[in-house]
Amino acid sequence: MNQTPLAEILRPKNLDEFYGQSHILGDGKALTQAINNNKLHSMILWGPSGSGKTTLARIIASQINGYFAELSAVLGGVKELRSIVENAKKFEQIGKQTILFVDEIHRFNKAQQDAFLPHIESGLIILVGATTENPSFELNSALLSRSSVYILNPLNYKELDQILSKALKHESLEISDDKAKMQIINASSGDARRLINIIEQISMANLNSLDIESIDQLLQDKISSFDKNGDIYYQQLSAFHKSVRGSSPDGALYWMARMLVGGCDAKVIARRLLAIASEDIGNADPRALEITLNAWDIYNRVGAKEGDRAIAQAAVYCAVAPKSNAIYKAFSEAMDDAKNSLDLAVPKHLCNSNTAIMSDIGFGKGYRYAHDEPGAIALGQNYFPTELGEKEYYLPTDRGLEIKISEKLKHLRQKQ
């Protein structure tokens, strides 16, 4: 019995068989010309699982008459790289190029990534790195500067449909129900390998009928595409955050539901809502913090089903609440000033005078106790280092409660 996975059997051997990524592999595209003309360069292939990164690397390797080496960042390290480099030097002596394919290159730490640099610069190896993570965050700037980054997209419906037909034909299966086909394609979430694996599972299951009900039964325990450590996770969380910030309760509910269905811990969403309540709502509606914190507490008390609903309620509240990032901006400016003025002394009138010596040198002199002032406000008193001068970081918006706060501040910032 053939134990080779169907995804490996159907893996494209050349660009003509390769599905998708026409934005980088179409006629006249630089990468296509480089592959066809054997003028290769180091590159990073960034895309989700099943978008064709490994397949493309192997197609590139098949175009050269040289040494092709593979290295997995999960299984290998610098020791394995040294061995590959030694072999590359031997092939170089007989005039043959070396291509090194590094899968999940983002899993190498920054020091390990540095080990590639001298061999790329010398031309000893052409690096083809594959990653599902954003290279801007996960890869050294030195490595990125020596490589071209190509973004691979999830496969679209038409491309997945073509792969589906090919897989069904290989397995001698026939699905006449278009809704069943659509169901399989939707379940693959743009991942060609997942789609082929589904067909392989259907083939092995020997289903009596290939209709939507039987396939649904088979797929009910499918693994979700939501990876809490992957770029998809952060992009969906970003979409949720931006929906709330943009005052779209519907968008917020959709992305929250997407994450929950995908296996996201609801407490992750609750934590993000707390950040939103401070960063994007602030004093325009201070109740947002309380409501969001209460939703998190409810989730911990009653569990997921009812707790999810409480977090959804908080998400909708935050989405429709008046927005202000005035606190966020004010604190950022204060932090910048603090970093640039660490050597400035506390004004003497703001210092405690706990001893006679402190009093003698003027500590506390001139301080006005607010509770002894009219309205408990010491108007005109300076609360900054003298060299820095009085600053106004917090500028309330004209939305929500900040309308009243703004009016109060006009009075508070008066000079006597």
C-alpha cells in the first residue's frame, strides 16, 4: 500500500502545475523570469500554510543543476548549517550553485539568523526562507536587506476548485453536489494542503455517498486555521480592535465570533477590550473600563457560553461608546518628556520637608495645600520642573464626558 501522503503525490513539479500567486508568478513577473532564466537570488517566502512556499522552493531548486539542501528551523540549527556549508563549498569547487531552503525560518533566533549572512554575501548559498510570520518582526534587518520578500496569498475559490478536481480525479471520487464541493473548499480556508488532506480523509472513509450531510459529518472535528501563535491570530485581533475603534458593533461581533469559532480563548478578547477602553475611549466614557472588567469577571464566574455573551456585550458597548485617544496621546507625550528630562530636580516647593535641614534649604517652601484653597484648587501652582515649564499633555475631545472635562480644565489651567 502506498504510504506517501496525497498532498505529496499531487505536489506541482513545475510552474505550469503551480496554482495561485499570479501576482508574483505571472508572465513577465520578476520572480518567474529569475526562475526560468536561472538567475536566482536569496528570498523570503511569506504566506499562510498551504499557499505553496515549500512547493515553490522545490520548483526553484529543480531549475538548477546544483546542490539543493533543506533545513527546518524546528529540527535543525547552526550545527546542521555548518554541514550544509561544507557541502556547498565542495559543490562550488566544481562550479555548482547551492540553494538552501529553510522552512519556518522565523523560528531561528536573531543570533542563528546571523549565521546565514556571510554565506549569502559571499554567494556561497542562495537562501530561500519560508515563514508564516511577518518578516518585519521576526527576521533580522540585515537578513531582510539581503533578501527579496515575496508575499504568498491564501488560494482563492477558483484555484482551490482546480486543486479539488485534481485530487478527486486521482482518488477516483466524484462529487456532483456543488454545495458539498463548496463546503470542502470553505473548510480548507485557502490552504491547498488542507483541502487535499480532506479529500484523502474522504477517500479513506469509504463513504457510501458524497453528499453535503456525509461530508459535514466527516468535517465536524476539523482543525481550525486560528493559530494563537501565528500572524493570522494577530491580524484577526487587529481587525476586531479596529472595528471597535471604528464604532462598528457589527464588525466587532463578527471578528469576535471568528476568533471564538477558531479556538481563541475569550479572555484574550477581554484583555484587548480593556486596552481599547483605555486607549480608544478613555475619559469620553470611563464606564467602558468598568463594563469590560465586569465582563471578564462574569466570564470567569459563569464559564464560556454565558461569559462569551458578556464579553460580546462589552464589545458592543465599547464600539458604540464615544471615542477619545486623548489619554493615550497625553501619556505618550509625558513619557517622552520624562525620558528626556531624567536629570531635572523636583521643584523645592513640591518636596517634603520632613526634617529641619530640609526646611532650612527650602524644601516645601511656597507649596499651597489645595484643600485650603477656594474650591480645593491651587490655581497657578507649578507642578513641573522649572526647566521644563508648564506642560499641557491632556487635550480632551469634544465627545462624551470629555466635553465636561474640557470645560473643567479651562478653569483648572487658569493662572492667578
